[in-house]
Amino acid sequence: MNGGVCLDVEVDRTRVERRNRQKFCDEMTESLDEAVKMVQEAAAARKPLSVSLVASGRRLITPTYVIISCNGRLRTVTLTEMKVADFLQELASDSPAPGGGSVAALAGSLGAALAEMVARLTKDSPEQTQEIVAKAQALRARLAAAVQEDTEAFNKVMAAFKMPKATPEEKAARTEAIQRAFRGAVEVPLAVMEGCLDTLRLAKTVVDTGNPNALSDAGVAGLVAQTGVRGAYYNVLINLPSIKDAVYVEEVRAKIAHLVQETEGLAAGIHQSVVERLSN
């Protein structure tokens, strides 16, 4: 923890107990008030402390990954703020989110970062470099934010299914919430598809005009951007059948078919260009 104060919220008691045995956390409790008090007191005393809160029975779908205290204030740390090893551990766990949707968004963000790197290594055209860097930075930020947004969209679906349904009014409210949540679970990966396709277009630019010494990097930018499109495509497809608005569903199906078609054409061209030039 590097001298910091950490509150880890988890729904699975066995995972908390394992972390406690392995000395990954100092204290464990089932009381939110007690947990908050412990981290606030430790922060005020500038004392390193890690507390795990067992939140079973609360309305939590997935772990609230990390909550840290800075100057006595609590804030949630997003997935992309986690250490790589911690993110991979969370991804490998039996928690249903983060999952493939978050990984697809991360892949696109990595592609944008690589395209940005290649652009910065290209000195021939400063104006073009600045333009590519600006676009890549925006895409990197947009797709990195979607890593968290995809997990939150999944949580909203699960929360909607847990709503009460004892009365006709409750059933109607629950049905409406479920449909709204599923739309969100479609819109997030749909936006990721669009962002990853934009990243793929940028990758083609740096493949064609970037520093030839970074050609392999530019090619990898295209590969991970293509993966991001495909992964997000799968996540749109899995959620679409749950939406009852047939017109909306058909509009989305037409849109994603076009996005995939353009993606595959671009990706094939990038791959051919990179392999031919690297082989000479």
C-alpha cells in the first residue's frame, strides 16, 4: 500500500478471509460505520492501514474495488487506476465483472496509446504529429473511461433484476428499470466499438506515415483496436435480445454490422502492409 490507507469492499467472505490470512489486509469487519471510522482515524494519524469490509447482504453486485482515504476524504478508485497485477487478479476472480466488455475497452485504449507513441516518435511532420497525438489522447481517455463504465452498466442490470416485484406497480417499475439498464449495457459497448474503430483508423495512419522503426508497434495498435471492436461487438450482441424495442434492436444491428465490416477491411489492410514491409 506504500503507506496509504485502503478500504476494500467485498461481497465474498471467503475472499476477505483469504486476504487477511495472506496479510493483504490488516483488519476485517462487517460494519460499514466501523470500517469508515478505522480508515478515517488511520488517515488522520497518517498511519498505514488496510481494511476489508464484508458487504454480503448489502446491495452490491461486484466488489467496490478500492476505496482510499486522502486527507480524510473517501473516493472510489476506478479499474484503470488499479495496479496491473491487482486488475488482473480481479479480472481472474469469480466476480462476473469486470469482464470482456471492460477488456475490450482497455484493448482499444492500449491501441490509442500505441498509436500516440508512434506519432511522438515520428519527427518528419510536426503538424500531423500534433494532430494524431491529440486524437489519440482523446480516444485513449474515452476508452479508458469505458473500462469502468462497462462494469457499471452490468451492475445496473443486476440491480434492476433485484428490484421488488410484489405488486403490479413494482413489477412495472422493475420491467422499466431492466429495459433501461439493458439499453445502457448495449450503448456502452456500442460506443466502445466506435471508439476502437476510430483508433484503428488512427493506427492505419501511423502504419502508413509513422516512423518505420516503430512499424511493429503501429501494427500492434491496429491489432488491439480490432480486438476491441470485436470484443465490444460480442457484448452488444449478448444484450440486444433482452431489449423489447424491436425498432431500436434492428437499428443497432444494422449499425454494428457496418462497424464490423469496416473494421475487418481496415484490419486486413493494416496486417498485410505491416507483414510485407517487415518481411523486406
